[in-house]
Amino acid sequence: MTSRADTVVALRASGVAFVLEITDPIPRILHWGTDLGELTESTASALALTAGPAQLNNSPDIPRAFSVLPTEYEGWSGTAAIAGNAGGRGTTPRPRLVRHDVTVPAHGAGGSITLEFEDAVSGIRTELRYRLDAHGVLAVDSSLVREAALSPRIGSTAYSLDGVLALMPLPERATEILDFTGKWCRERSPQRTPFGFGTHLRAAYRGKPGHDSPFLVATGTAGFGFGHGEIWAVHLAWSGDQRYLAERLTEGAGAFSSVLGAGEGLHSGEIILHDGDRYDAPTALFVWADNGLDGVTDRLHRRLRARPTHPRRPRPLVLNTWEAVYFDHDLERLTALIEKASEVGVERIVLDDGWFRGRREADAGLGDWYVDGDVWPQGLGPLADVVRSHGMQFGLWVEPEMINLDSDLARAHPDWVLGPAEGLGPESRNQHVLDIARPDAYAYLLERIDGLVAEHSIDYLKWDHNRDLLEAVARGDDGDRPSVHRQTLALYRLLDELRLRHPGLEIETCSGGGGRIDLGILDRTDRVWASDCNDPVERVQIERWTRTVVPPELIGSHLGAARSHTTARNTDLSFRLVTALTAHAGIEQDLTAVDEAELAVIAHWASLYREFRGLLHTGRVVNGDLADDATALTGIVAQDGSAALYTWSRFVTSSAGQSGRIRIPGLDPASAYDVVVREDLGRASRHQGDDPAWVTAAVAGPVRLSGSVLTQAGVPLPTLNPQQAMLIDVRRANA
Ligand code: DGJ
């Protein structure tokens, strides 16, 4: 008799286990969550024995199962993992396992399981791959190939794929859902709902994740927070259309209660598989943690930081010209700005929108990626020389996937514009989308951008994408075809090719601010522009949620003007500086309009950034779980626990007068710490008389506090005025 140990397989890493049973005709998931220890014969048997649910009244006579590719055949009435049809037939898939391959490299270091299925109903061969990395992140990939020979009854009729979802089962204690929404200048706005019956579906059909991207769908135990609760979360590493779902049927999901899943959002007819055609679904990343959202974040950050391509050199302080000069490009004016930037310690200049042909406003020129001869009679060379003469890097803004109808490119190639042959839909920000999946349009872009990078030895591209895709169809003689999938793959190819040709080139993903932030594009870019909003009140919140997935060294954060250009709110310099410090810092303010006293403070901030970036760009992100959402406590703690920097921010007043004892997360309760309140960037104004006594002392110099008091008992923090923030510098005593 086969022992369970032969058919039950487990991947284990970093406290996480994923356990499958290789059953016929289709494997079932026995467990995803906490590590159950070594997979002994008795654990394997117990898991397998308990994998069957009750057979309910008025239900299929065989208890419903929940497999790796759930189908109606197994009694699954929820959203299917694979949906499609071959001319209206082959709609009830019955994948049957034909091969499996398990690789477990070393004890507790993750591993992979590959499962291959043939489906005689749909004629689809599916390969499903699970890879658990050393940090406990489970990546799920699948590839589908149409094989006419598998389904003689359908023969070579093409299969129209409606959707592929990576699905994972959840236990009954996952009772709440957290995900994100947002808009321009308010990206990654969290929303929480109870996990009720039915389908919580988040679909993004904007040709990109969008400002309202679901971003990370986290389900968890009641009241889960940053530092507590058990969480099962998913992120789709894909920059096109997408679907996330959390689904709960009354009959459960096999022995589990509900389901979490994600996959590409496909338009009807977008993927038609003829005999031999293949579809690769984007990677879905599933993350489990039993120490709250910060635990999920830690796993994702470790995964990203372990990539060979992860930026490792110190992240240079940036000056981006956008809010300083907008379209007013002028060598003299920009030279003055660059000189001021150099004085304060900027290390990289990024020339934003407005440098190319015809681009005097946001209504013309997109597509004409040649330097504008009227504005730059001698090209960009003189500007690049000024930048380099100050020892700084030179970066340039581009928006390659877009086109203005008022451009030479659109005039020469009207058919390159993505949209129906019956006529283009309305413009958005005066622009349309270039069909970059066309080989000729792709070749043009590659030649142009490659040429610019080579000609000016460009170190950095800010890659923008300002509008949503609507009616994104490629025109053809026989009709128009949905093209978001192909457009997304063409973008990836373009980025990959540019990086191959220019190994030192860094690229920032921007999309009207933070409209295209996902781990698909971050495999090909080095920084995200989190938002166009430099107002620190908004920015603290946008960034702390962006950090749930993206580590601080990859998040751009800029000092803006006192009166925010996007919200018209006025804020103090100190608040703006503190907020921009704890990411990949930069400046967008017009430094030529800043007085000497302020410039000195900005220069000091730049030196503080250089002092702290080693910690900020490698440390563990933590967040306080606070009852008062008028405040936020965010921190970055060195991986060895020897140092940390916290930001205590207040947005508006609260009815509570005191903070109460606030727990400072992430420190070692058994160590002692020297704590300093850093007021080098200006003193945050207070909404109180005197500070708590320990804070008064910590402003003057280090105060030694035990880790147990800091992390467990908590400490009172000052009641700040609205729109203020304070930096708390913590070092392990005798570290
Ligand atoms: C939108 C971006 O988010 C801004 O930072 C800026 O680059 C503008 N586009 C330029 O058009």
C-alpha cells in the first residue's frame, strides 16, 4: 500500500508550510499557513484523513473537495480556476494530473511543486507551479497550452480563455478583508470589510493596476493589525488588467471555509488559443504571516531584497524638476536650480516632462522623442554637462506608451494609435495610447529611447503612463482585438531590452503618480513614484500603505513646496522634510525660490538622509497599531535590531488629549536602547504644555529605556499639533 508520506508533499520555509496531496485525478491542498514541522508519516496521514468535509444535505453525494484547480466536477460551485470555451463547447473542465515533480532543495528552504494536467474536455494542457521561497512567499504560476489532440470531440476549434485564477483555501478564522482603493493623489487608501458570504471581487480594467489598485488583498483573523493577527494575503505581479477575489460559499471550500485568489483580468476574446498556442498567467504571490501585516510586509521585502537586481548602491538624493519648473524649460533657469541642488547635496537630477519636440504644454508632442530644438538649441548636452560638472547623475522623463494626436508620430502613423477602427474614443489628459505591441511602433520606441540613453549617458528614466486604457483594441483588417495583455507584455519586453542594453540604467515606474505599482513592473524598474501628492499629510498615509508591498528604498518621496501644488494645503518645512526622509528621498521644490536659512535646513536634511539611508534602505518596516487614526507611528528597524528610526506624525487634532502609552514596535524586549528625539529639522509644534518628562530629556540627549518598556509597556508621546511629525532615533545600548 502506498504510504501517505509518498503522496503528501510539503514545502516549508521561514515558518510557513504549503502541503499538497497528490490525489487522482487532481491534487488537493491540505494546508497553507503555519509550519507544521517535519512532514512525518503521521502528520501526512492526519492531514489527509481530515481533508474531507461533511457531505451536506441537498449536496453532491460525494463530499465536495477543493483542489488545486477546482471544478464543478468536484462539486465546486465557486469561481473556477480556469474558465473558457471552444466555440461554446468544452466549458466544464476536468483537468487530470499526468505528471508531478517536487523539488525540495534543503531542509526548510522552500522548494517547488510542478503539476501537469491534461483536460480531455477543453483540450487544454495546464502546468501549475508552486514555488515557496526562503522567506515564506508562495509564488503560483500557470501555463496553458491548447492541444487539439487532447479533445477529439472539439478538435482544432480555438479555445477562448475567459480567465485563469490562482486560488488558495482559507480557514474559517479568516473573517476580515483588507484591500485598497484610491484616486489620483490618494493612492493605496485602505478599506476593510467583514468576510461575508459571496464573492468580494476587485477588478482593475484600466490597462494597469490603477490609482485604485486592490494592490494587496489581505484576509485575516478578527481585528488583525500591523503587529498582530494571522493573515493570508495575495498580490498579483502584473501591470495590466487584474482580478482579485475573496470568496465564501455556505458549503465552504472542501474542508476549508473560503478562498483567496488573483489572476489577470481578461477581456472577452483577448486570449484565443489555437492548437499549440500558450498562455502564461502572471505570478500570484501568496503570503501568510501570524504576526500581522508587518509580518506579511517583511516576507515580501525580504523576497525583493534578495533579488540579484535589487539596487544595492546608496540611493542618491534626487531633484526632480516637475513642480519646480513644469514646462518652463530653460537652460539658464535649470542651471540655477541645479546649482542650488548641488549646494544642498543632491546627487541625481531628473529632467521631467517638457524637453521633447512640441511639448510646451500637456497637449502635444507625446511620441516625438527628439530633443526640442527651439527650447534646447544645442540639445540636452549642455544641461547634462552642468549636472555632471557637479558630480551628479542625469535622469530624464519619458512616457513611451502614450501619444498625442498633435505629434509628428501620430500624423505619420495614425494607425499606431490603439483604439477601434470606427474612431478613437475621448482623449484623457489630451492623449491616446500607442499600440506598442505592433512591431513597427515597438521598434521605433526602442530605437528612440535606446538612442537617447546612449547619447546622453542617461543614468535614470522616469517612465510615466498618465492615462487609463479604454477601448484598448488593436486594429486589424478583420476587426479589432483586445490588446491590454499584449500591450503589457510589449512593455515588459521594452523595459527588459533597455536594461539589457544599458546595465547601469535605473528606471522609475510612474503613472500619474502611483497608478502602476506592482511587483511585475518592479522586476524591471528600480523605484516607484508613489503619488503626485507631495503634501505630507497625504503622503505619510500613501507611503505607509505602499510600504506593505514595496520597501522604502524603492519608493520615491519628495520635498514639495510649502503650499502643496496638489492639495493647496500649507505645511511646515520640518513636517515635509521628515516625511520625505524615510524612503528614497528627493526634492521637487523650486530651490531658487528658497531663502538661505531654509536651504541650510534642507542641506542638513540631505546629510541626515545620507547618515540614515543605510538603515532606512535595508531595515524592517514596522507600524504602530494605534487607536487614534489622527496619528501614525511608522518605523524602520535594522535587521539585527541595533538601531531604528521612527516617525510620529499627527494629521488633525483628536478628542483625546494624551497619546497614552504607545508601544514602539520592532525592538528587542530584552535589550536596552538609547533614545533621542531628533529636532535637527525643526521642532514639531505641540498641542500641549510640556512634553512627557522622558521626551524632554530625549530632546536634549540619549535616554536609556529598556526594550520591554518601549515595546511592551509603551511610552507616552507628545501631543503634536496637526500637520507635524517628530523623528525618534533609537540605538541599542552598547551595540
Ligand atoms: C505625471 C507624473 O506623475 C508627474 O510627476 C509628472 O511627471 C507629470 N506626469 C509630467 O507630465
